[in-house]
Amino acid sequence: MREVRRAPLRGAGRGAGGTPAATRTGAATRTGAATRTGGGARGFTLVELLVGVLMLALLGTAMGQFARAMLRGVRVLEVASEAQAAARLGAQLIAGELRDAGFSPEGGLGNGVRRAGADALAIGRDLNGDGDSADAGESVGFHHRADTRTLMRVLGGAPPQPLLNDVPAAGLHFTYFDADGAPLRAADELSDAQRARIRRVAARVVIEIRHPDPAATRPLRAVHTAVVWLRNG
């Protein structure tokens, strides 16, 4: 018997419109991949951008406030150190002069104290060895000038010269002690008899400088005291 061959049906293996099924599958796969890739690369929304800008602004503000606080702290330390150095310098300068009180190769000057008040002191020393303290530069004194808040120094008969600024009221104070360590006091200044009994002097210097922080009302304050035993005590 002769075998009868059947012709393949037209359109077999094709989809609508005559497109092969394999071609349709590959196109669909590529289209899905492209769609997924495009969906993952979307940009920031307006809300996200605004939140990011706000966070950056808050961070910048915090950093600025921190930097200003650090600068104020450094400035406070500088001013406090300046006040401490000035108070120490004033007390040491007075102490240095007091150590020469009564100095004389010839003797006879006693303890050398010529004026002894709560905020004023004057001493004499014989620098040229002529037996007195009447020559130029042989007497030196210190006193406080309240109107200018200044510690003044007087050398011999010369006009007073400013030694330190920013010395408040009662910022210069002298305390005098006798041989037993008892303080010598007077309403104004010690008398001649009391001055002759002085054996030890404590000089206190106070410095007050305006606080660098405008919000602070109290000034920065430094106190230094020097104690000197007189050579002829």
C-alpha cells in the first residue's frame, strides 16, 4: 500500500499573526528584564530631597554652635591665664622691692618702711652707700588709684607710673606683722612706732578682667599674695 503523507497544517507552531512561539518567548523575556531594570533606577522624590537638605542644615547648625562654644572656651582660658599672670607679676614686683627695704652698707635705716597703709606702701634703701635713702631712686612706693583701677609705682621724686591695670577696689592690700606674727592695724596708716615694729609684710594683688562671654556678668578674677620677711626685722 502506498503511504499517504499529510502536509503540515498552515500556521502550526506560530502564534497570532504568524509569529513563531519561540520568538514570542524570547521577546517577552527581554521585555520583562528591561522593565525590571528600568524600575530599579528611579531617582529621589521631592520629599526625600527636602529631608536630606533639612538634615544637612541641622548638622551645619550644630557644628557651628560647637565651634563657637570651643572658641569661647579657649578665649576664657586665655583671659583667665592673663589675669593670673598679671596678679602674680604685681605681687612679685612688690616683693622684690620689699626685699631691699632697709638695705644700707652703713646701717641705720632700720626696716626701711617709710609708709604703711592698707593700700599704700613706701620703703627706702641706701643704694649708693652714703648712709641715707634720700637720693634719687633710693625710695620706692606703691599705691592703688581707684578711679583708673591701676596699681601705681613711685620711684624717688618722679611722678607715679602705672604698673598694672584692671586692679579693682581693694585689689591692692598690705598686711603688716610684728616679730610675734601679730598683725599691726591702724585706722589709716601705721604710726612711726608701729612701722618700726614691722617684721613681715604680705602684699596681695587682685586682677579683674571683663569676661569674654557677653552672657557672663561676673569678671574673671585672679588673686596672688607674696609674703616677705624684712632684712632688718
